[in-house]
Amino acid sequence: MEGELSEALGRVLRLGEAPRLTVAGRTDAGVHARGQVAHADVPADSWAAHADTAPRRLARALPPDIRVRAIAPAPEGFDARFSALWRRYSYRVCDDPAAADPLRRHDTLWHPHVLDLAAMNRAAAGLLGEHDFAAFCRHREGATTVRALRRLDWQRDADGVAVGCVVADAFCHNMVRALVGALLPVGAGSRPPGWPSAVLAAAVRDPAVRVVPPHGLCLEEVRYPEPDQLAARAALTRRLRD
Amino acid sequence: MEGELSEALGRVLRLGEAPRLTVAGRTDAGVHARGQVAHADVPADSWAAHADTAPRRLARALPPDIRVRAIAPAPEGFDARFSALWRRYSYRVCDDPAAADPLRRHDTLWHPHVLDLAAMNRAAAGLLGEHDFAAFCRHREGATTVRALRRLDWQRDADGVAVGCVVADAFCHNMVRALVGALLPVGAGSRPPGWPSAVLAAAVRDPAVRVVPPHGLCLEEVRYPEPDQLAARAALTRRLRD
């Protein structure tokens, strides 16, 4: 997807070659991204000559599963990945045949049991804050698994679909899907609301937590600080991640 | 799809064999149906024994692209196909990169040019009423192509996607997709608003009308008369169609 976008951008801005993209959130295979952000360095004259027509020409050049909704010059110091303050993901679960829309099967998990969202929200509240999320992450040598979880809650949308909202400064590989995987058994009544917190406290991957399928998950939004804070934020993030 | 549903119903109601289904709207390949209606004759004791658990067990038995949202005994005289008063379809077209949601690519046509919905609505108004829609139908020997078009108009939804609403007593094969195919060039400015009416008046298939792809189309609703009118409506429809 990144390769296709980079190549289309190179063609549309007539750069001669595909520019290198830096992407805000690298999603696992099968995860959607409705609010992805990326940056690339391109010559000012190519930009000036082709900026106006770029969105429609990109739409023509790209396959239907990739769309560039807006494209604009970035402020000085902007880094799509390291300047980000936080990322917001959604996870859609349908637990009611009367609410099931087969047209949304590509971005909605079907769950055979009714979910108690109040119980899931009680459990989720115990996970908020800065913690070592090693219990919900795939271990990578030398990488920290400390993250600040700012929001994790569930509500039903107008159609009755349960939608989880997850916000953190950043996420480790598989982390959102493991968090959701720890909350669904609470919603279905097979685990008590205190279970996800106990898993977190153990700080080791718990095989009882099943990572949910990727297709219910979507990167919805990436938030950046005010322009004058972009470079400082990027420097700070780089230091924390290394 | 009909075969899979019939088989699942046979299993869930423990009928011994798959019941014969009568479906309200037989959709072309690739067309969605969010509001499909079907009926089947099943023994009263099988129904009584398994009705309560049927919706959830059907959800478990069916693939994710088929869901039974509700199941209930039908009033005397009900025929899912012949008792119907009208069918309502929607057709989704996105003409703006800023509004494009790749997650809806499975049920939304991408259109490279901005559409003038007011021009399309002027054109559509000229097609309303009872007419011989032979110009928009694939000809079938011995079948009438007279239909009553009750509604055909376009508006933008909250996301800016152009959504066409089409209501008729019934539709011939390909008819909605041909009607939309006659209106899109009006919206894009390559045909005048009077063109679709002129095509209708000619009453022969016009190769200039391009049948749009099936994936933007969805059967949304099938409306039936009050219970005491069901049998009379079915008898009338059978007479008209033969």
C-alpha cells in the first residue's frame, strides 16, 4: 500500500522516481486506516506545478482501496511519524443479528454472544495511563513496550454496533487487537472485569488473551501539536523510542 | 446465496431438507441486498420448537455476507415476491477524493468527475410514472417491460457521497443500473438533462447508455400492503406479470 501510494505520488507530481514516504501508523496486515498521515520530501517546483490537480489525479492513479483525501505542504519540522501526539483507532463488533449489516462485514467483527459494554468499560478503565504494555505486545528486542493509553471505551453506534475507541501516544505491534481480545471475554461474561488489569500487571504475554482479527480495526486519526511544537515533539519521541 | 440461506434454514429449524425459498427481489450478480425479504413454508412444530434461537443460530451457520435480521410467521396470503407493493434500491457514487472512504469501496462507485445532482434530479423527474422501460431493460421474450417508477432522485449523505434512491413496483433485469447509467453523464455534463427521457421515449435498448457496475447498488426495502390486502395484491401482480 505504501509502495503503491509512493509510486502514484511520483507519477502525479512527475518526480522521475517514487518519493520515500514516512507514515504515521504502520498498520498490521488486514487493518484499515481511514485517517492515515504520511509525509514525503518533494522539490518545490514539482509541487507548485501539480498541487491543484493532485487529489483527483491520485484518485485516478490509485486502486479503490487507497484514497488520498487531502494533500498539503507540511509546516517546518513536521514528521508524520515522530511529531504525532497520539493515534486514535476504532474497533467495530456486531453482536446482534438484527443490527448486522453484511455490507460492513469487511470492517466489522461478528461476535456470536451479546456483549455487556458497561462491564467492558469498567475493565478498560483499569488499563488507562502509562504502563508497560508488554502483556499486550509482541516482544521486539531493544524496543520499549511502555505506552500511555489515553482512552479506551465502548459505545453502540446508531445501528447498534459496538464501537471501541482506543487512543494512545503510540501502539506496539498487535497491541490494540490484544486489548480488544482481553475485553471481549469480559463483555461476553466469561472473564471478570478485573481480568485485563491482572493481565497488564503480570507484564508478560498471556496466551489466554486472543488477538482479535484485524478487519474490525481502523486507524481513524493521528493528532499533531501546533506547528511551533512539531520539531520538539519529534525530537522527544525519537529519544523515548530508542 | 439463496441456496446457502435455504440450507442453513433447513439445518436450524431441523427440517430434514432445505426448504424452497421465494425471494422478493432477485438481484443481479454483485448487487447487494440489505432489505431482502423471503418466505418459505415450514411445518408449524419445527417453527415452534426452534423459532426463539433461530436468528443467532442462523448467524452462526451463515457466512458473514449473509445475515437474517429477523424471522417471523407470515400473515395468511403473504408471498414475498408477488405481494410486494414496491422495492426501494440505493446507488452510492463518490465523486470527491476528500469524501472517499476506501472502507466503503465494496458498496460505492468511484466517479472521476464532480456530479451535478440538481441536473441529475431534473433528468430523473422526466422518467417518473408508468412507462415501457424497454430502453433500460434487457429484453426477455414474453415478459412485459412496463413498470411504475415512483421515485428516482439523488442527494448527498453526511459524508458527501451521492446516493440515488429508486422506487418502483418492480424492476426488470439491469433496470436500476441502466437508469443510473443514463443519469451519471447528465451529472458529469456530457449529456443534457433531457437525454434520459429521450432514451425512454425511443423504447429500444440504447447502447449509449452504459449499465453501471453492480457493487454501488443495494436493495434497501421491500414494502407490502396491510395483511388483508396481501392475497389480492399477489393475485393482481401475477396477472400483470404473465
